[in-house]
Amino acid sequence: MSAVLTLLALPLLPAGQASAASFSVAMKGYAFSPANLTVPVGSTVTWTNQDTAPHDVKTTSGPVSIHSPMLNKGQSWSFTFTAAGSYGYYCTVHPNMTAGITVRAAAPATTAPPATHQHTGSSGEHRAPVPSRTTARSEPPTMRMPSSSPSPSASGAAVPQSPQASSSPQGAQAGQASPVTQLPPTQSTASAARPLDPLLVLTGIVAGIAVLCLLLVGSRATAAREEEA
């Protein structure tokens, strides 16, 4: 039953623990073999004493301090390294027995690159991705109002232009956009039919009445002279 539970729990373990390995270090001939060892994070190292003299493991440097119990011949002790870094250790009974272990950090999990919107043609070639609609800006269509005055092209009469306007593009555009300085016939007729000033009309009436009065006075004076004669 326990074996079945162990097999079921294996997929639930983290990737680092699932891929952890076991390493062995022998205490033989008053030395650690191998003296230098490199393991990944999560690995378990087992020390086994093969000498008749007792030995132990005590770190002199490293991210974590460890100290094993005293091991007699044939005994073993294991430790799982969960912190990356360099560890130096020795035997407290025999200080000349020194060794080191380097624990490498786990490689970061690689993520899949984001999918690019590319279409594959019938020939198998990749086409360029279609630009997003939000980035492409379309200019609104420009609307032009019809002009009230007849255009030179429609009437057939050519509008004279200055040499500068015809030679430069800006002058040509300015000549097309600016209106004709000469007033059309409708505007000149409207200006000629403007009403007279009331003051001028009143002045004319008064002058006419004065003339009539002078003529009347003159005619009466003439009639009086004729009667006297």
C-alpha cells in the first residue's frame, strides 16, 4: 500500500525534488573521496566511513552550517542540500581531512514564446504578421464643397497667373485656392442698384421748391410791371 502511495505522490513533487540525485562520499584512508563534488540543489549526499578510526563532517564555510554525528566504521550519514553555494567541510577528529561541495542553483523554467499571428501560404513560406487595426490610422476622406462661381475650366476662359505662381507648387495651389479679384456681373449690378441717401433726396426736394418759388415770384413781378406800363 505504501509503495502505491509513493508512486502516486511522485507526479505531485516539484521539478527540483523530482530530478534530485543522490551522491556518495567515502571516508577512506583519512581522506574524503571525492574531495571536490558538484551537485544540483535538492541533491542528497551520503558520507560512509570505511576507516577503522571515527570520522565526522563539519562545515567551515557555506550558506548552511552542518555537523554530522561521529561515524564509526561502516556507518553512514546523509544530508540534503537545499541552498545553493560553496560548502567547505572537514573532520573534527582529523583536521587534515578537508573537502568541498558546490551546490548549483536550479535552472529557471523555460516558458514558451508568445505565439505570433503569422499565416502560412500554400508554398510553406511565412508571411509577415498582419498589423493590428488599432495601430494603423486611416485618414478620413476630405470633402470639397462645390464653388458658386464658374470654374475657369468650365467657362473655357483661362485665368491669368503670375510667373511665380505658375513656377512654384505653392503659388499654383494659392492661385487655385484664392478667389478671382474681379467682381462678377451680379455683384456689380447689385452695387449699382443701391438706394440713394435720404439726405440727398431731401436736399433735391428743397432745391426744387426754392426754384419754383423764385419762378413764381419772378412771374408776378413781371405781371406787375406790365400792368404799370
